[in-house]
Amino acid sequence: MGSFSQITFADYPVFDNKNWYYPEIINSLFQPDDFINEKRKYSTRDSLVWGDAYENEKGTFEFKGYKQTVQVCKERLEIFGASYKKAKLDFQKAKKISRQEGFYDFSLSSVTYDQYLAEIKSIVDSKEKNYDHLNINLRESLTSGELGLYGLSLDSHLYSILSVLSESDIVEYDLTDVINGGWVKINEAKNVDYEKIIILTEGKTDIEFISNSIDKLYPHLKDYYHFIDFDEYKVESSASALVKLVTSFAAANVKHHIIALFDNDTAGLKEMKKMVSKTFTPNIKILRYPDITLAKKYPTVGPTGKKK
């Protein structure tokens, strides 16, 4: 008899794994600080997983695993490119893959992505779970197939589930039994492996403002970003220097996600245009500060004096 782990979305369990867990899911949704050790009553254990085994059980157990809200998990997926549009495209690709490989005993040709989302929501709301791995219709295949479509990418699979839930709903990855059973060491379970997004700017003031804003407005995302240290390494700061820096990263074939952020002024826009003729890999995004009403008539001081 083995031990099992599972992740629950609004108390609906998916991704059951015997004697192990899915590190790639943890890497996508959680941070080390999300890991908790918490005493709970046995009677709170999910009946969709355990049936009535703990219904009348007295006493407590120590929950070991990850806990976060739907909103935070969804935003963490989004900063690495997950979106409704991308998930919808992946859904179309998955339908083609499943058809070519004859995975289902029914046709998916008329099923839309929005219908798929509606079916997920209905299943989660009704707490309908099936472990018989039936593929005779869409609902049966989802209740026994982790709410996913065969061929759907993991990020789009997770994003689709999160999209039908309330932002305040809880996402938990229960690793209690695989840790207690000795299958997973707790230090191993707490390890979250992810690549930081590198933000390149024209100068250190940009970094100061952006990093402080992320820390204040999106503290749950701050650990995903890394900024160039202008002072420590005497990095040149200007729009033209940013062009050189981005080009150097591209030439070195750096695999990290990179955002090059230009100032929304004459010099910044001029240098940014130079990047148009260059071909960059998808991990490099060239952006500028957005247009805002306040800045359209903002007072400045130049060689000819004050202007708006």
C-alpha cells in the first residue's frame, strides 16, 4: 500500500500521484513561503480523496504542503505567458492531437474552449469525481482525467482550472502522506525551482521605482524578478546602452525571460526603433513605458526653459 499526494482547487482534488508528487506544478504555482505545517482535524480530510475513512476519526494530523489563493497562483502563471488566448490556442492543438492519436471514444470537433471551461466549473461546483478513466463523453473524461484534455500543456491546463474559480478560493498541494511515508524528504518538498525574469532598464532610478512598486503592489510576485545592479558593476545607463545590453544578452543566447524596458521619451523611442530590425528569441520582450494622461502635459525643463 502506497502513499498519495494531490492538489486541490477549491477542495476539488486532481493530479493524484502515488508515492511521489509533481514538482513542475509546485514550480509553476508556489513559492517556498507557501509551504505550511498545520494541525488539522482528521474529519477535515477531503472526502473525494478518502471517502468516509476519516469521517468519524477523532484527533488531529499535521498537514504538510503548499497553500495559496487562486488569484496569486493565476498571476504567477500569467507573468510567464499564460493567458486565456494562449490556453484557447493550446486547447485547439490538444483537440487535434487527441483526434490523431484516437485518445477519446467521442468527437471533440464541436467542443469549444468556453464549453470546456463551463464543464470544468460545473464539475468542481458539484464535486463530481470519477476514478474509472472513462472517455465516453467530455464530462466523464474530465472527471477521470484531472479536468484536462489530452495534449493540453500543463500551464494551460492549470490556467483553465484557475480561470473558473473565485480569486479567493484556495489552492493546496497536500504532500502529507508522501512525506510521512518516507517517499519525499521535507527539504526536497520545500524546494521550488524557477527561473527569474530579468528586467533591463535605461538606469538605476527605473529599477528603484519598479522594484519598490512590485514589492508594494505585488509582493507575491517580487521573487520572480531580477534587476541589473548598475552601481556594483558600473553598468552604463542610457537608452543606447540598453540597446547594447539587450543585444549582448541575445548574442550570448541567454535562456532566461528578459524584459527590456525603454523610457517613453524621444531618446528612448528612437533607440527602441533600432531593435525592430533585429530578430530576438521569444524569451526577450522589448517594451516601453505606457502612455498615460498625466504625462501628456507634464512640465519639463529644457534648454529653452519650462514646457508642458
